[in-house]
Amino acid sequence: MAHRPVTDDLHYELYPYPPRDPRKESGERISGSPSDLDELVHFCFGGRLDFGRPLRALIAGGGTGDALVMLAEGCKRAGLPAEITYLDVSQASRTIAEGRARARGLSGLTFISGSLLEVGELAPGPYDYIDCCGVLHHMEDPAAGLAALVGVLAPGGGLGLMLYAPYGRTGVYPLQSALRRLVADLPPQDKVAMARRLVEGLPPTNWFARNEILGDHKQSDAGLYDLLLHARDRAFTVAEVETLMAGAGLVVTAFLPPLRYDPALYVAEPRLKARLARLHTEDRPALAEELAGDIKAHAFYAVRMEDAERAVARPDDPQMVPVLRDLDGPAFARSFRPGQAVTASFAGKTHRFPLPPLAGAMLARIDGTRDLGTIHAELAADRSDLDWPAFHRQFATLFATLNGLGKLHLRLRRP
Ligand SMILES: C[S@@+](CC[C@H](N)C(=O)[O-])C[C@H]1O[C@@H](n2cnc3c(N)ncnc32)[C@H](O)[C@@H]1O
């Protein structure tokens, strides 16, 4: 008997992604990038949290609701009124996202079924912020999808996006092609079973078998389907992301986390380091991607070219309030010893990031309410030589590391 071919639409009806179950919704805080509230305010709105009205946001291709829940709860915690619209072609995904929102007691959300290509008619907005993760790379014409989103982006608005990246997905595309040849005519469940067998029996030289950073296919059938059996999927290098954005009049304000896109992490030899230091800032993320080899998706923020100058918050304004993410500043400060460094792993190597002498005293005061001027005044009270430039030099070092790791952002206090 002929079965219905698995189109893009049917795929997410059968295997909503990522797999989530509203009955098991624990209320646990969701943390991720993009669409963490402090992060998006930092990288799209120059730290300005006050929109003079509720934040208007669109979650385009919202799937099973991770970004929706994260942003809605982030706004609730911050006391920021928000109007958030969810849009997806998949009814099954929408049902799960709605169930999760209900289980968490989130209200005031709007759910719409349909394609983001029709967003101008279905949900014209406009929106201050648009999340679109893991969607455009599945579209026949990603540029058309992006143009539709930019068409409903308010002046001064920002986008948080995620697109697949090629090098970390080494081995995926030959295997997708092989599976198309081998099992295209089977019903979806049989395709999944056969794909599992194929993966289990791959020779050790196969690039997919050698690629240890891919794990989605081990977690669930939905993960396997999304990774290996998708009807359409392509990956973008950093340069291709930038070209796609430029075509829509946009510019990337940050790839996330920013330090991962610093090629200096992947170059040890001093003469090469010196050559690297002479590279243009805008060429650095592409080089980092080429050297790291483990980037399988790019998460990033983008704004219109004319808004780029003031989109990213800077640590040189005393009115900026530093905010930690998933870190308790005072608790971190208590465990902190002078001269201590922060360590973080990138591309399979652990790196040490030395912190300035006043890091502990600063962290102890980073509570999401004190601004930099206040923190400086408190520290200067018993350090007569700590003028603003001296304070700022040390804060800038702390900021470069923690912001680079996605752990520290800046925002202005709401009036
Ligand atoms: C890989 S899932 C990602 C879900 C979610 N954004 C996330 O990151 O967790 C892709 C989602 O995009 C939706 N989608 C695909 N094409 C779409 C389109 N043209 N308009 C709206 N949604 C679409 C699918 O139904 C699916 O739920």
C-alpha cells in the first residue's frame, strides 16, 4: 500500500521537535541562546529594556515551545510586560507548546498556525523581537523566509536566529543522501528503524561514525529524524550567514557565545597569533569556525544595518546594570580567591581566563540592581586611587570574559 510521502509539514506532525511532553513539565528554568531576555536586550537593544509599551515578540517556527517558554518566563521575572506570538506550521508542535505554557501558568500568549512565509497576513505585528531557530535552513528559500520576518520587524527591532553550521555536522549530509537512496520509500517509523541500523553498522572510517559531537540521533526518534531523515536541510558557514543577513538588510551583532568565535582560542603559535591580531574584527568569527571544527549550529542576533551602531550594550556607561546569567554573583564572589581564573572548554580544550584583582569585589556587588556607577562608588569608598578609568579597566577585563562566555550582560534600569 502506498503511504503518504513525508513532506516537511508531515515530519513535524509525526515527530514534533525537540521532543517535549507537557505532562512532564517540571517548571524548571529554561536557559538557552538566543532569546534569553537579558542577552537579547544586550545584543539587540543596547541594554534598553524600556519599550514604552509591552515588548512585542514573535516566535517564528516555535516548535514545541522552548523559546516561547524561556522568553515569556524571562519577561515575567523581569516584570516586563510582553505580548508574545507563537507561529508554526505544525499543529502537533503547537499543541505541545500550548500545553507547556498552560502547565507553567503562562498567559497572554497568542498561538497561530501557518507558515512564516505568510506572517504578514497571519500575524502582521510589528514585532520588536523575532526568534527564529532551526527553521530557515529547512526552507526551500531561506532568504524569502527571512524577508518575510524582516517585513514584520518594527523599526529598531532585533532578531535571534539559529542556523546549522557545516563543519560540526561533518558526516551528516552523505548519510542523509545514503538514506534517501536506501529507505525513501518506507513509512516514517520503518525509516527510523532502518536509519538506526545503518548508523550502528557504519564502518569506523565513516565521517558520521567518527563525528563524536553529534548526539541527537541517540536521544530520541524525533532527534534521529531531524538529523538524518529531514526532507530538506542545509548548513551555513559564518560567511554564508553574513551574506544571508546582508541580503535582508541585516547585520550580525554577535555569534553566541562570543568567545567561541574568537580565533585566538584556537591558535597557539606566537607568530600566527601576531598575524591573527592584525585581522579585521569582522573576519575573526569565520576563521574561528574554520579552526574550531566543532560548531554545528550558529546562534546569533541580528539587527538592521542602520541600527547596528547602538544595538550592543557597552561597559563604559556608569548607568549600565550588569546582570549575571545562571550565576549568583555574591555566592561566586564568596568562593573566589584573589588571582583566580575562570576556566572554560572550547573545541575540546580547557582555557584559563585570568580575572582582574577586583573581580571578587565586583562580583559580590553584581545583583541585577546596582549600576556600574554605584559599584564603582562603593569600591572607591576605601580605595582612594580607584577613579572611574581605573575601575573601568578592571571591569572591562571581567566583562570581556564573562560576556564572552554568555554569563554577563548589561541593561539600563527601567525608569
Ligand atoms: C527544528 S524545529 C525547531 C523548533 C524551535 N524553533 C526550536 O528551536 O526548538 C523547526 C520548526 O519549524 C517549523 N516550520 C518549518 N517550516 C516552517 C514555516 N515555513 N513556517 C512556520 N514554521 C515552520 C516546523 O514545524 C518545526 O516546528
